[in-house]
Amino acid sequence: MDRSIAGIILAGGQSRRMGGGDKPLLSLGKGKLIDHVAARLKPQVGTLALNANGDPARFAGTDLPVLADTIPGYAGPLAGILTGLEWAADNTACRSLVSAAGDTPFFPGDLVERLAAAADKQPGRIAVAVSDGRRHPTFALWPLGLGNALRHFLVEEDNRRVSAFMERHGFVLVEFPMIEAEGLRIDPFFNINTPDDLAQADRLLQSLQS
């Protein structure tokens, strides 16, 4: 656990490919998808919150603060990251924020440790997870000092592209290995977008627990 790092779980998406509703509240194994994400991230950070819009009571079972976007219009993951940055700056003594997607239950248990180590070597840069040659911009470590710049980017420039913001402010890539399970190579940042993905995640969970 790094007490100088806050965490935000991004659960504000509209889940169109799952037919709408709250994707993180779907059942996975003996719990809900959000339970697996929170259980994986909570031990890695000093404090943790959940970004979601609408009635926060539906996430009451997580025992996490539920933060609605601080800008209107469902502006995508950057709006959730901005919400986390502003919450952490105003309510914690943390120096940075790690973001994690609420539909990705198998991300690494050393995610924060490795992102922080890379960021320490290049202060001020955003540390971004990579696996199998693919970047995962919603799994990143963000300096809290980027809050004002991100608000300007979203509100004044009306730009929602995560990659564009990262390229403007500088980033470092952190490679994570694939998961080896029953002869298969699974991306640890495999995210659940469709019913078939959910079925695959359930099978992978059973394999990892057996």
C-alpha cells in the first residue's frame, strides 16, 4: 500500500454494448464485478473512491465514496479522472491518483507499485500501463497537479481524448505481463464489454481460483 497515492475506480460509462445499465454491478463469481475491482485496488492505495453518475445508493455495498462527474455531459473517462484528481486534492494528503476501469477485474496486484516506480524516475509524467503492445490509458498514475490543466482541456477546449491529453503533458509506459492460465495467455487488462466477455471472465475467475 502506498498512502501517498489515492485511487479512483471509473464506473461512469453507459455500458451500451451490455444493453445499458451499470456494468460494474453485474454478477461475477460470488460477487459483483465492482467487488473484484475494488478488492484488487484497495490494498494498493492509501484511499479509494468510485466515480459514477446517478443515484449513488446503488453502489452502497462497496462502502466507497461515490463521486459524480464534476463537469456535465458524460465526458468519458477523462471526466472521471478529473473528478478523482479534484477529490484527492481537496480531501486527502496524497500526491498522485491512480485510475482503474470498473469493468476490468484481473488487473495486476502490483499495478500501483510499478506505475509509481516508473513515475518516480520521471517526475511530473503520467505513468500508463501497457500489455501485449497495447496501452491502457484508464490504468494510469496521474500527478495531482494536472487537475487544472485537465479541467481546461475538457471544458475550454472540449477535448475528451485521453491519449491527446497524455501526449501533451508527457507520459511513461509501464509494461505488464500476460496472465498464463490453463495454456491460455490472457491480457490482465481484459475488460468486460459484452455478455460473451462476462462469460469468459467467469471461466477465467474459476480457473484462477482452482
